[in-house]
Amino acid sequence: MNEEMMQLNEREEIEMLVPFYVTGRISTSDALRVETYLKQNPDFAEHIELARDERAATAAVNEALGFPSARATDRIFEQIASEPQPLLSRTLKESRGLLATVRDFFTAPSPVAVRYAAMAAAAVVLLQAAIVGTLMTRSGGPETGGFEVAGGPKEQAANAPSALVAFQDGATLADMTRALKDVGATIVEGPVQGGFYRIRFAPSKSGAEDAPTRIAALKAQQNIVKTVLPSR
Amino acid sequence: MTSSADDADLLQRIARQDQLALRTLIGRHHVRLYRFLLRLVRDEAMAEELANEVFMEVWRNAGRYEGRSQVGTWLLSIARNRAISRLRKRRELGWDEDAAAEIADEDDDPEVTTQKRDKAAALRRCLEGLTVEHREIIDLVYYQERSVSEVAEIVGIPENTVKTRLYYARKKLSELMLVQGVDRGWP
């Protein structure tokens, strides 16, 4: 029988909804149909149990497949690093757009209010560009496309203390960024097996070894951070 | 499952070439995506390579995501297209006769006979014996936890076909279980 040609009775229609009912990925009206049918036909509970068994077996089969190798994620970022730097080209493109905006401001026959609005927008873009530039200079990461002399900040960073951190499932990107920023850390690798990220602490201004204090501060953010393990 | 709003936010950041956002997205979806691909292509190295291709495509084209579907659904859709394209090259798509034969042929193995008594283990073995097409729909619904409309989008078939294909996959599962000596009492 063709998949599209099947003639259904009520029970078969409900049976088709059951897998979605047991996963909860079903519309309210369809869930109601299943529950109403179940009330009228208590023996149908056995069929719902069958679907629950199928779901458990499917999860077991998938979980037995293991994980992608720890190197897999590294390869993605190696590939990204080997590609042309779109961030720089985008920044340049935006700069050209900004210049064009400024030029238009002086040449376009628009009302004064619109011109001031355009000028304000241009100022915002300039400010953002300045912030991006500052971050890129400070981070010195491979994404900046910059270069440094031996013994420079990049080499110091390589010797800086590091740790492995796992975040809570519900943590948002903003939470994670803030938590790391608070302790002067940046992500340098990951996620590796177990969902851990390797972070590196920026050298302290005093030069003192304060990694344990910073790790403790990170651990204290329990609503964002799940685990922190010291590492070198 | 992750919040779709958070995932969409990550994609916006990735479109601005934010590598931390990409790492976070990978952390959330890598394992499920890899397993989905591995179930389709049955080759660990190929599944890993395809998963990486999906994330590279996201890195390059995150700006094209229009928010019409959940990010997870979008990723699975890209992954499936890439897997099919690769499998076509290897001419491997279609009925998995080898796997079905494997189940029937193992009757004499005492270890397998013991396993048959374990209904859950038999069910897991029979899931492996389904065709690629049936395995895929079962995985998408039960493991990837996609709705009818999301499966329709990923597989590229009408919603009614999603329901009937899943129905037949489950019936086939009952037939394979019967061969294993387990009567599920359905259909």
C-alpha cells in the first residue's frame, strides 16, 4: 500500500499521533484527541506503552553511538582560521558604508531631521567600530589576523594559567560571557569531550598567581557554571 | 532541548563572525547531529566529517537563516541533504537488505537466543534492522524529538506522509520483533 493512499479508521488515526504524544511534540488539539480516545478505550493505554518502549529503545540505540571525537571541533576552527578573515573584510566594508553615509549626509536633499538622524546613526557605527577595534587589539587572538613579536602578549597568554569549565544547560551566551569577563578569562578551546571549554586567565596586573581565587570566583556562579577544573 | 530563542541569538552572533557563539552552538547540537548522521551513513569518520561540514556551512551562511524553523531543525535539514548527497555518490541509499538479513540469520547463536528473551534488547536490535528511510523517521521523532511539521521540513515530504511513514516503520518493527520471537500484540 502506498504511504499516501492509506484509508484510516479512527483508531489508526489516533495510533499515528501517539509517537508525537509520547514525546510531547504534538498540538494541543491532537493531544486532546489522543486523551479523549484513551478515556473511551482504556485498553489503548497498552499502545501508548508500546510507543514509550520504542522511544526508550531509540534513545538507547542513539546513545550507544558515542560521541564525535574531541578533535572534530578543533578541525572546524582550524578550517575557519585557514579561511580568509571575513571579520576584517566586513569591518572594512562597513567603513566604506559609513563613509558613503557621511557623504550622503552632506549631499542628499533630505530634511534636516533625517540628516541629524543619519549623523547620529553614523556616530553609533563609529563607536561600535572603535569598540570592535579595541577588543581585537586586546584579545590578540587568531581571529584578529594580527601578528606579535616573541615574548609579546600572545606568548604571555600561552603561559597563563588555564582551566576547564562546563556551563549549566540553561546558561545563555550573555551569562557565559559575563561570568568569564568577571574573572578575566577567555575561551581558547572547546567544547571538548564532556562539554568542557578550556579557558585562559589574563595575567593579573600585580603579576601574582591568583588563578585559584579566580577559579573559586567562577565556581561561585553556580547558576551559570556547572564545574571548573584547574588545568595547565 | 535548547531554547530556540537562544539558538537564534547565537546565529545572529555567528553571522557577525563570533567564534564563541559558534562554539556554543556546536556544544549544544554536535552530539545529536553526529548521531543523526551516523545512523544515516553508518560510518563514523564520514558522520564526523559531514557534521563539520554542517557547522562550516552555518559559519559561512548564518546570515541566511530566516527564523522560519527552529535552529535544530535547520541543522538537521542541512545535515540530511549533505548525507544523502554523499550516500548517492556511494549508491547506498535504499532498503538495507544486509541489516534485515543479519537479524534473520542470527537465530542459531545462543547469545542471540538469550537476548531474544529480553524484549528491550530485541527492540533495539530490530530498530537497527529497519530501512534507512524508516530508521530516519523513527530517530527524528523519538530521539531528535521533532514535531510532524518539523520532520516534514527536514525530510521534504508532506505532513500526512510523515505520519503514515512512521506508522509503517512501527508496523515493520512489530514484524521484525515477531521474527525475533516477540509478539508485541500490535497491529
